[in-house]
Amino acid sequence: MSVPAPEAEDVTPETRIYRAVFESVMDQRLVPGTKLTESALCELFGVSRAVVRQALQRLAHDHIVQLRPNRGAIVAVPTPEEMRHIFEARRGLESTLVRLAAQRVTADDVAVLQSQLRDESQAMHRFDQPAWARLASRFHLTVCRLGRNPILQGYLEEIVSRCSLIVALYQPPGNACCEHDEHEAIVAAIARGDADEAVRLTEVHLRALEQNVCLHGAAPAPGLKELLGL
């Protein structure tokens, strides 16, 4: 699975639905357990049930949606055991890619990371929680793209999207999904090419994120149209 590309004129209806759901999950507007009824999606996107089913099958393949026989689709609800497995896999993959990023970083790469940090800071000071959550996830993907290993990156993108589901379901309201100063420290280590320190900081950061998750949270049942941003 890969992060959806920017909208193109010739994008298929199936891909439009996939992107809308995927991005809404990443932005934590669609929380785990939200119903994705075929009839509602048909009406919202002006497509047939066959197109909707194809999009839902793709989302299920990428662990974003669960397809329940005779009960329809919902945004996936990860279990505590899955959460542990996902975070464990993420630490391994992300540490490898962060090490590669620190070894291969260029001046242009550092400028990209610093721009990302500025965007985070602005969202944080605006108290814009949805934007901050989105930027926090994308920070990690931006760093790992600098490792320049598209195979590992593809695996990590799937795991980060599943982590977003976990955070949306279990993290207590009002908690920051990531700490901005921890991101700054990771960027500083990468910028000076200190791979060992960048990896150490990343592992500490990801363990703190996992520990902040409350395993007894409950997901609300919001409306679909608004949460898809339509």
C-alpha cells in the first residue's frame, strides 16, 4: 500500500473513494468503528455499488476497513494485541529507515524537514488538533522517505496508517499524538549525520507514543459525509 497521490483529472471513481477514506483516517476524522454503508457512499460519490465495493475491497486489503459478512463495512478496529504487534513492527522498520536517512541526508533534505517542523509548530500554536495529527504522521513518513528505500517505505506507510487508527481509537482526548520537541531532536540528529542518536531518539519517541495509548478507550459514531470532508 502507498500513500494516495495528489488528485488527478483522470482518477477513477474507485480511487476517489479510496483516497477520501484513507486520508480521512490519516487525519483522524474517520475513527475506528465508523460505518461505511454502500448506499451512503454511492450517493456521496455518485457511483454504482460495484464501484463502492471495489474501493472497500482495496481498503480492506490495506487493513483500513473491515468487511463484515451481512453487516457491511466499518473503519477497522484494531485490538490491543494487534496494537502491540503493529508498534513493534513500526519500531523495527522506522529505525532502519531513520538510520538510512541519517546516512544519506542532503542539505535539501534538511530544508524539507525544517519546513515540516515549521508547519507543525504553526498548527500546534493554532490549537489545530486535526492538522497537528495529520502533520505528526506525515513527519514520520517524510523522514523515512529520505532513507530512499521504497520497499521498506511502502511497508511503513501501511503500518503508519494502522497506527493512526489505533491513536484515534485509544488515545485519550486532548493528548498530543507526537511531541514537537522530540521531532526537532530527531531532525537535528539526522542533519548532523548522527545515525545512532537519530535511531535512539526515534525508538524512545515511538515507545512514548505507544505508552500514551489508552487500551480502554471507546470510539464515537460520527456522521460519514462530514468526516469524509464532502
